[in-house]
Amino acid sequence: MKKLLVFLCALLSLTVFVGGASAITVGNDITDRPVLDGATNIAFIDPTLAFTSAGTLNSWSFWARVEEGEEIDLATQIYRYTGTDHDWELVYTLHFHGTGPFNQAYTFDVAPFSILAGDVVGWWFGGQGGQIPFSWQGDDEVQWSNYLTAPYKNPTVGDIVSFDTAKWKRSSQKREYSIAADYNPVPEPATLLLLGAGLLGLAGFGRKKPGK
């Protein structure tokens, strides 16, 4: 009976660990929203869409809308705050380029990328203007780079991009874009301890006593 209890506790520990490692989505519903941006060579961040823990990026999802014969020229991105005024470091960028038409939801698995807690979802539009649709409804605090005086033409990891957060806070605009990222969070220390206890329990269950 005692061995059975040890086995059940170990199995529960492993189950909790596996459940805690499931993917989390950071982003909005991927739907065809009514508005497209007109600005070109512009970067966006959405501090509302922040990764709450460290982890590993798995995939991107977004809705792309591009007319037939037009080019898709966008990148999904991750930004990390530098701690200096409105400066954010571009730590991840994945460029998508091709010829339309595109008008549906797309999901792309990606090579694992390490995320830190506090990193935020971002994106970039090149010379074709907006291609991920948005709506004016929602609570997202979307911020963008100054495309008028500083066009952002070639996003490169390590770039420091300034987003005019002060100006945005004076605006009544709220935007919600059809973009999301999936990631696996790093297990918390308590979960790792629980896993260790589970493994020890399984080891103890399978070990025979001397002379038995």
C-alpha cells in the first residue's frame, strides 16, 4: 500500500510538470480586421502583449491581407526594453516576403528562441505599407517608430528603436492587430522541485529492498 502511494504521488508530480510546460499564446485573435496601415518602413510594439515569464518561442500567427500582384513585406518581431527612455532593443525578427494575394490566417513554426519575461510582441512593415489588419476597438497600447523622419528599412537584431510613448499616451487611439506568438514558459522552481520529488518517488518505487 505504501509503495502504491509513493507511485501515485510520483505520477501526480510528473503530470503537473508536463501540464505546466504547455504552450501559452501572447496576442490577439487572428481575424480579418477592417483597417490596414498606410505607413511604410515602420516598426510597431505592443507592450500590452508581453511575455510574463522566460521561455522558448514556438510559433507565430497573424492575418495577412495583400492584393493580387502586390508584395507581402512584413516581419514578426520581439522587443526588449533597454531601461533608457523610450528605447527598445530588437532581439528577434523573422521576415516574410512574397507576392499576393494573401488574405487569411497564417501560422509558422519557428526555430526555438529564448524569451525573457517582459519582452513584448512587435512587427514591421516594409515598403508596401500595412499588411496585418487591425481594428480601433480594444485596450492594446500599440506604439510605433517615427516613420516620417526615420524610415526603418532593414530590421536587424541588435537595433535600438525609439518609440514615442509620450505622444502615444496623449492619444485616444487604441489598436488591436491580428498577431500572436506561442511559447513554452520555463518551469518555475517549485515545479522543478515537484518534478524532482516525482522522479525520486518513481526510483524508490522500482528499487527492491536487500534480501527481498
